[in-house]
Amino acid sequence: MSRTVRIVAMILALPLLMPATIRAEIDYLKQIKPILLERCYACHGVLKQEGNLRLDTAIFGQKGGDSGPAWKAGKPDASLLLERITEAEEADRMPPEGEPLKPQEIALIRDWIAQGAKAPADEKPETDPKQHWAFQPPVRPAIPTVNDPRWQGNPIDALIAAQREARGLVPQPASNRHLWIRRVTLDLIGLPPTDAEITTFVNDSSPNAYEKVVDRLLASPHYGERWGRHWMDIWRFSDWWGLGAEVRNSHKHMHHYRDWIIESLNADVGYDEMLRQMLAADELHPTDSQKLRATGYLVRNYFLFNRTSWMDETVEHTSKAMLGLTMNCSKCHDHKYDPLSQVEYYRMRAIFEPYQVRMDLLPGVTDPEQNALPRAFDCNLDEKTYLHIRGDDRNPDKSKPLSPGIPSILQKSELAFSPVKLPAAAVNPGLRPEIVQAYRDAANAKISRQREAQAVAKKALAEILAKAPAKPADAPLSPQSPPMKSNDPARADSLKPTLVEDFASAKPERWMPKSGSWKIANGRLTQTEASAMASIMRLNSPVPQDFEATLTYVPTGGETYKSVGLAFDAGESDRHTLVYVSGYAADPKVQVAPNPGGGYRYPAEGKSPVKVELNQPHTLKVQVRNSLVNVWFDGEFKLAYQLPDARSFGSIDLVTYDATAEFRRLELKPLTPSIALRPAGVEPNAASAPIATRESAELALKVADAELAAAEAELAAIEAAHAADLAQANEPGTAATKAKIIAAARAQAQQEQALAEVETAKAAHAVAISAGNAKVDAQKKLQAAMGKRDAATKRLQSPGESYRSIVGSRKSKESNVESDASRNRPFPATSSGRRSAFATWLTSRQNPLAARVAVNHLWSRHFGKPLVATVFDFGRRGAAPTHPELLDWLAVEFMESGWSMKHLHKLMVLSQTYRLSSSNAKSAAVNLQQDAENRHYWRSNPIRMESQVVRDSLLLLAGELDRTMGGPSIPVSNTQSKRRSLYFFHSHNEHQKFLSLFDDASVLDCYRRTESIVPQQALALANSEIALETAEKIAAKIAKDHPQADGDAWLTIAFRTVLGSPPNDAERAYVRATLPKLEAAAREQNRANPQSAARVSIIHALLNHNDFVTIR
């Protein structure tokens, strides 16, 4: 080795031989100040100075506080700061919260002090938080004069151009008309423009051509759907989720809130009014059910198991969505960066403390499980709010109940909260005429049904007496009677079917998929997914109380159990009964499986072996009368089973489990009393089939008589209760009112006695038609029913003065342990007034944040990036606005226009800034050098379509989009639905599969959608059923609308249809060369129409083009 090489090696190795304690000079601004900012400023900065110590400048630290200087330059071992951050005792160590400083951070501070604690002499302390830009009222700035007159007409353009000119940036030219109309149409209604709309605009030479397009789009009802989905993101819309049928988060029927958002946006209801309704419609509009829907915003935060979690989400997301503040950061301690104290966090919680959730009945509905309005109301007016020490709800400081309030930095004076007296119809919703009428209608419908049932029972008895006059009147039902086969003449008097479904066509009004993958085509209802979860298709048509259902189906596959059948008494709750046929090789069977709520039971006496063949048609017949079930399979009687619990009448579901199947026919008819069922507990042999007897028919008539009497008693009780409710609301305490209360109590006692008579009559009938062990059980139930009847009769003699009011609303559980007595408390006659006072302040000019936060969201969704990047944090740690004057101009304009979103939309999309090309081709070099991120809008920002826009665009282009608006959420299993995507059920647990691939919204937190490009998206557009079908249908639609289009003409139409603009020269040349090759390939594959197949392939390729999923 030469000497020179050895010298070089020694020089290079020198740093390794130096003592470890010697380090490079520490940079205070880059290495020390960030540590102090993150870990020390919260207690020793401009917001707070514990021990009179500030550390936001090195000079302050050198000066020190009550205990002396924080450090001594050059003397780390004598520095108090190092002593405290290295303290072994946790109680004395700094910082007091969070993890200790990391060893490398401590080492940096030690070395910095050892090197003399050097810092810039001109270091500035933190500014006064009160002077933070976001806490100042927005003021309309003067509009600057710019060099290019084209940018002077719209204040947005002038404010943008002024900053751009100051930096020497040169704007790109405007987009061509094809791109602009696609951009604005997707932006405003979330759907691509039609070819006709593009052509009309491109050829419109009038000076207001652009404005006409914008006005048309803002007037479209689809505007509310498009922007409703944006605000649903921000306001965290979610359908309910939980475990089984138990609602644990959000609430059922949240579609009412979603529809309110859409309708309000279409009506251009002011943003301020929308916020007021969302926060306090129950106080501001207590009897307006249309506006009460808005409180779904508060309902969405519902959480069954922990009130603190519920309140935390309410405070956090109200602050983020409406104020742009991270109040949640002050739950455990004072906010580290903003002037928001822990006490103020809990004072804000106190605003919401009294509210709970209830389900108000809607016109025509008496069961809140079927449909109801989930809404907020103040329930617990005396509920106290306490500060949770260190944020731990197990450790509240009960010595200091906190009053409601808002952060002091935002208020000029203390808010005044005044209780709100509520009208009677809000306190007792059962007084509402439409609710009372719904109960009347339901009772009258029941009376009509029972009269029909009574007439049928009388006819059946008369016919039996006419056919067998010599038979003794008290002849028992004999298990040795002749058999009755499925084609027995005794069935000739059965009623005509109420439903014959041959699945010849899709009937969305009749069938609702609840889970699984279903298709209706070619006279088949097909379930194609052999899932480990039940696949369910629900019948929406009425089902007779006693019925016979005959199902013809073909099992086509499955892994193990291959179970197919039907469930009856199905509804929103878990309670129903499933009758299914299992093709399980080790135990093929037909099984009756009751689910009383909480899980299926598989009784041995409800099971019978059968032979099941795949790909062969089978027939399952189920007969149900009261609680007796008879089951036939392929024309043979298989079992009779007595349900152990009373039925809760409902709908019918077609069900598969671990099976694929074709359903070919379902026939449903009433089961008349003249059709005798086999008794439970008797073996299914030829000698066990009963015939209809006089005794059974007489007992069936007694059941019908009792049910009619009970229905009439129910109507009388409704009328009496309503009269008493009105009297108590209008004339409380009078003798007349007391008389009506007593009358209502008596009417309800009479109803209870009538219902007890029904149960006794049913039990007596069950005894008559049972045999063996089932008869013994039926006799026990008869004795119990008679005891209840006698008790009801006794109560009728002294009904008292207590009655049940008409139920117009049902309070939701406050927690999983709340008692029924608590839930059934009368609603308070007053509301706290806290939320309405807060909402009024929030939307006043005194609040500097609400308008700024809103316009920032609007801007972001039109221009691809927000003016304030931290859209939910306008605090001191959030991003500063890129264009503060523009933000304030928009905020003031927004408020002074009546908080009209449509007004701002129009200003934004008619601006020259919005019209710019998104391409950076041929841009001035200075643009990329000075502003590669396009912070100053020298071009438009291309925006990736969200998931809903991708799917909806595919459906529209295929001519398949169902434009029906509103209504209950569509189950995610309904993959055949053509409705707009925002109507799919959307919760933390359930997501529509296709939508989840394209940046769908998280229901937990989605203030700004993420934009991702992942392989699964390309695969979905290349291989998904919706993409493949769309390509075929677009090609067919072009062929139909433009039959003469060929060559270049067809190519132009195809590009314009899918991408919104005609092909450029390179694209045109490439497709010209490719089409003949595709046609040749189609011929080799013996495709019926090679030209059509080639064109479908081109369109499919265009759907996979980046320009399809990008808003340029």
C-alpha cells in the first residue's frame, strides 16, 4: 500500500477514532426547537406558562421561571431542563403526560447545551393565539387589479391571478368545450354528459352558453344527490351496525336523514339553516317531521355501550365539521396548540349532554321496526356534566358540575341558554292526527281480515255439517281417520292463490334481496353464491296469517350442507321460523327451525329424512295455521310440528345456506279452516292423516269469533285512549278528563280480556288437533291460557285509572342496561334550549369559522385541493390558507348571499380559473420551476372519480341507471340494483363491494376522500360484470341511435360517449389499425357479429382509459 493511500485511509477513518462525546454542532432551529414545540410548548408556551417558564424562545429558556433558568449554556449537568426530563420518578419527570423523551432527543438537548445553547438572536416567540387568522372575523378584501383583463371579471379570478402574476406564473389555456362540459357535469351532478348535451353545448355560440349549462345542472334533482354524498362524507353519514338485530351504532331508518340532505340541497336551503336544523330542529321546529329528519346528524353518533364515546364523537366531529377545530385534543388536558381548555371541552359536551334518540312513527305506520323517523330530543334535562380527570370517564370531578358553553376564544359574551317549552304533539306524538289514524286504519284492517276469516270459518263448518250430518257433534279428531293426500278433494274449497310467482321477470317492488347474490332471468330466480352466511330474498307482498306456501326449486350446488327453503314471519327482528331442506350427504333432511330471537333451534321432532338430488326439481310445501306447521316434500307428507312460541306475523323469505339454487315457482294461498292439518306428535304414516271434523271446525270458528272480538276491542281502546290523551293535553285535571281516563282504562282492560279469550280459544283448538305428547303439552298451555283469561276478567271488574297513551314514538335505549320502565317514561315538556342557542351562535356573523370551513370544502371539491389543506383543523397547528384573501372573500360572499351553496357553485364553475386546461403540456418553464404542485392554479387539477361516480357513470352510459330518488337503503347484497350508489346501505360493517375498490367513504372519518390507484381498480373495470355489460350496452346503444355511423364517425361517437371528447389524431390512427385485427380475432372465435364484437372491445378499452376515471 502506498503512503498516499495510507494517509487517505487514516483521514477517512479519523471520525471513527474520535471520542464518542464529540458531535457535530447541533442546529437549534432544526433539531431542538421541534422537540420543545412538540413536548414543552403546551405548558411553557404562549398559551400557558407553568411556573412562569416559557420555552418558545431560547432567550426565554435562559431567563427561566420560578425555579431559575431552564439551562446554563455549556453546563448540561447543571441545567434544570436536563434534570427534569431525565428524572426517574414519573411524578416529577417532564413532560408530565405521554411517553418520556427518547434517549436520542435527550442526547441532542444535552449536546446543544454543552455546545453553548446557541440560538438565533432574532428568534421570535409564538404569536398571541388570539391573533391567529382563523379566529378573526372574515372581512371582504378589496379586489386587486390584474394585468390581464380576462381575469378581472370574476373576483375569484382576480384574487387568483394577482398571486399568480406576483410569482411570474403563466396560466394554461382554457379547456376545450368537450372537456369543460364533462368536468362541470360530473362536478355538479356526478354523472357524465350525454352525447346530445355535449353536441348542444359545443355548437352553442351564444354569450351565455356556459351559464345555461350551469343553470341546467344546478336545477337538476341529481345535484342534490351528487353534493349530498359530499356532505354525507363530511357529516359521517352511516346506516346502523351492531350484532345481529341489535343496533349498537347509528340507527335504523337513517335514509330519512340522507333524503333530507338531498332535498335541502336541491331546494338551496341555506347552509346556516341546514346546520341549525341538524343541531336543533327538535327545539326550533318541534312538530315539523320534515325538518326533524335533520337531527339524524346527532342520531348517527349513537353508541349503545358507552355514553362517553357517544358524546366524544359528537363534540369531536361537530367541532371538526362545522368549526374546523380539533376540540377532541382538549379532552384529557388543555389543547397543546390552540386556546381550547379541557374545561371548555366539557362545557361544549354539556351542550349535548341532555339529548337522546327516539323513533317517531310516520303516517301509515304503527311499528317503528318497519319504518320510523330517528330523531334527537332532550331527555335527561338534569343530567350533569363533569370534567373527566385525564379524560378518564371512570374518574369524573363531581365537585364542579360544568355549565354549557363554547370556547372563550370564539365568543364575545357568554351564550344565554333558555329552556324551550314544547307543544303537546312533540311531548306526546300519539296526539298527532296522522298517527292516531294509522292506528285506526290498522285496527279496521284487522277487523276486516277477521270478519273474512270468520265468514270462511262459518262456511267451512256449514259444509262439514252438510257433508256429514250423521256424525256425532262431539266426535273426536281421530288419528285413525283416512289419509288425505295433496290432491284430496277436501282441498277443493281452498281459496285462490294470493300469489303465483314464476320469476318470468324482475319485480323489484315485490322482491327485496337481503343478502347473497341473486338474479332473475329466464323464469328463474337464481342464487349463485354458496355462502357460509344465509342468502335471503324477501317477499314484499302481504302474507295470509294462516297460509300454504308451495315452493318449486332446483338445488344446483354447495359445499357441505346445501340447504334451501323458506322462512315465514320474517321481519326486521330476528324472530321467524325457517323450514329448509338440507342436501347434506350424511344427514339429508327437511327441518323446521324456529328462531325466537337470538338463534335457531333444531328440534328433533321438527326433522324428517328426505332424498335430495342436485340439479333436479323439488317441491317444498309448508302449511301453517296458528302455531301448527305441516311440511310436505315432493308430494309426500313429512312432518307436523307445533311451534313452542307465539308467532310474530311477517313476510316470507326464500333462503339458501351453503347452497346455490334455482327457484322456479312460489305459490301462496290462505289456509282455510276446512283444510285440516295433521296434528303434531304423530308419525307421518298413511294412517295418521286427519280429515276436517265438526269439532275442529267449531273450534276454528270460536278462534275466529274471539279474534274478531279482540280486533273490535282494540279499535275501541284506541279511540278511548286518544280521547283521554286529548283531554289531558287540553283540559288537565277536570272531572271530564278524569272520566275519559277511567273510560280508557276500562277499554284497555276489555281489550286485554278479549286477547286472553283468543289465546284460550287457540289453545283449545290446539288440544283438539294434537295427539300424543304434543296433546299433553297443548293441554298444559290451555290451562295456562284459561288462568290468564280468568285474571284478565277479574281485572276488568276494577280497571283503575291508569291507561296506556297512544304510542307515537319509542325512545331508543340509552345503554344496554336501561330498563323498559326508563324507556317508557313520558317525554319532557321542555327542552334545554342548549343546542338551539349553540346552533344560532354557530351560524351567526360572530363565529369566524363556520363559513370559512364550508367554502373550503366547496372549493376543494371543484378545484381538486382545498385552500386550507387541513380541512378539519383551522387551528394554529393546521395549514395556513394558500389564498387567505380568496378564502375570506368567499366566506363573506357565502354569508351575504344567504349561505347559498348554489350561488357559490355558480361563481366557482363559471370562473376562468375553473375553465383552465388540466394539462401541463407546453406550459411555461417557470410554472414547473416555481410551482410544480400547482398551488397557485396556473392549470386545473385533474381529479380522480370517487367510487359512486365511477359506478353511476357506467350505469348511465349503458342506459341502465335507475333515477328513482330517496327511500330505504338498498342492501349491499342487491348487486342487480341500478339505483344511484349513494342509496346503498353503507355502514362500518357493510360496504358495497364495487364501491369499496374506488376510494369509498369511511363512516368513521372522511373529511376528504383519499385518491388511490391500485391494481384492483383496473381489474374491476376490466373484469367486473358491470363493466363488461356496460361496454356491450354502450355499443348497442350507439348502433341503435346512429345506425349509419361507420368508420371515423363511429369512432368519434364512441370516444365522445365514454370519454366526453373526440379522439386525437394518434388515437384515431391506432384504433383504425386495431379494429380490423379485433374483427379478425372475432371471426376466428366464430363470434356471431365480428364487427360488433370488435367495437365492444374498443369501448371496453375506453372504459379502462385513465381519462374515463379522471375528471380533467
